[in-house]
Amino acid sequence: MTGPLEQDDLTSEPEAPPAGDPIEVTPSREARIGELTVRRALPHRGRRTVGAWCFVDHMGPTTGGLDIGPHPHIGLHTVTWLLSGEVVHTDSLGTEQLIRPRQLNLMTAGHGIAHAEEGRHGPYHGTQLWVAQPEGTRHGPPAFAHHAELPRAELDRATATVLVGTLAGATSPARADTPLVGAELDLRPGRSEVELDPTFEHAVVVLEGRATVAGVEVTPGHLAHLGLGRDELELSADQTARLLLLGGTPFGPPPLMWWNYVARTVEEVQAAHDDWEAGADRFGTVPSACPRVPSMAPVGLRPPPS
Ligand code: MN
């Protein structure tokens, strides 16, 4: 369920986030991760980041194909959030952690980490998100945290579970290296409003059902980008629906993303690739029965436009 990037994700120039009201709804792209097909909402042509969120995969529901062997990361946090199924995470720090629905795994790569994920039982339905680390922490040590319980807040006709940051007065204990929010919103039929931080840009991905987001209908397989400067959001649904709200302060110049690496320069990507292929100590070893995943060479990789 950890998704490497593909060339198609990376072939266009990024846009500045729109300010104010316009909502931009963009279809997700199908991507293959091992045997699994996922809906990749971010990055896409024209948009690399929402705050520091730089990668949004929505997978399942599916019954199999979830095992992903040891592979490396640099410069990012992975945020794993399941709606159904159970997955075992192992990593080069020695972590072995079962994750269940409504629990959060937050792994920090920093200078380098490797991990594996093995499905324990399905059906699997969930998301894997990446957060780009800022300059101040991206060369730092790797880390892993499991949050078995997360705070909730009641809205008019919805319940918010806060994965990262603060929403509706509830604050997650999860680490955030830049101002960030991530929350699941479980909508009941009817209308709700939620206050937003207007210094953030925000986006919504619908995981189940259909929802009306600031007057625009959004269904699974799309990213609705809400722009900057919004201090509240109106949500409604005719039936129950689940969605993911993501936001943060604009990240600035986009990071250079290649395969499982979030970097700034081609040289950094090449060094990570070389270190993984050489089995260098940088990425350690991961106890996993699954085969190690070979790195994708950064052929044709160009530095990001600044
Ligand atoms: Mn991964």
C-alpha cells in the first residue's frame, strides 16, 4: 500500500494554489502498486502538494494484493489510515506494528528508513498519504509512531476524527513538522459546517459515498482542491459518506519526488537510489518475508522548477 511514484505523476509544471473560492475537482489516476490498483489523487498533473501533503493514494476495498516488501524512503512522513482490514508494518528501526481501522501509523523517513507492509486480513480499504518534510527535519533521524486512538469532534451532522493537526477544537497527538491538518469526516445525512484555518490551503477526497463540498458534488476517485483563504467549509450528504480533509500552509517550492524519495535535488535522489541498491547502512534492514523492492533509477529526472 506504499505507492511509488511513476513518471506520469511528474510530467508537468506545478500551479500556484488558487486563492479564495474556486474549487478545482480533478480525477484521480489509477496506479499499480504491486498487485494492487489504487486511485492516486495527488500528485497529479498541475498539482504537487496541498500544504505539505504530497501524495494521496486511496486503495480498495479489495481482498488481496496488499503485501509490499522492504523499500526505502527519504524526506517524508508516511501516514497510513485504514477503513477496513489489518496490516502489519515492519521497519528498519525494529518496529513491528499491527494497524487496525481508525488507527494511525506515522512513519518519519528523514535521512532514510526502510519498511514493509503485509496484509493480515481483508478486505482492505484505506489511504496512504505522504507529507513532505521541511528543510529543518528532512535530514534528521527516522522515527515511527502508532496512535491507537485519535481525538474526535462532533459537527452538526458529522463526526470528525483528527489524524494530524487541529480541527473543530480537537487536536491530534501525531507529529507534524509544518502547520498541517488531516481529518476523516464521517457525514450523516444533512448539512454540517466546519471552521478552517484560512492560512491553509485545503483539499477533500471522498472515500465512501458522495458529498457536497462547498456546493460542489464530490465522489470517490477525485481530489477537490479548495484553495487558500477559506475560514469555513459547508458539507452535506444525502446518505452517509466518508471523506478526508487535508490542508496546510502552502509548502513553497515543490519538492523533487521520485519513486519513494522526496528530495530537492537530482543528486539526493541518485544517492538514495545508490545507497538502497548497495544495501548501505543508511536504510538498515527490515524483517519481512516479502522480497526487497528494487529502486527505480532516476533516469531522465530533472530538478523541480523553482
Ligand atoms: Mn512505503
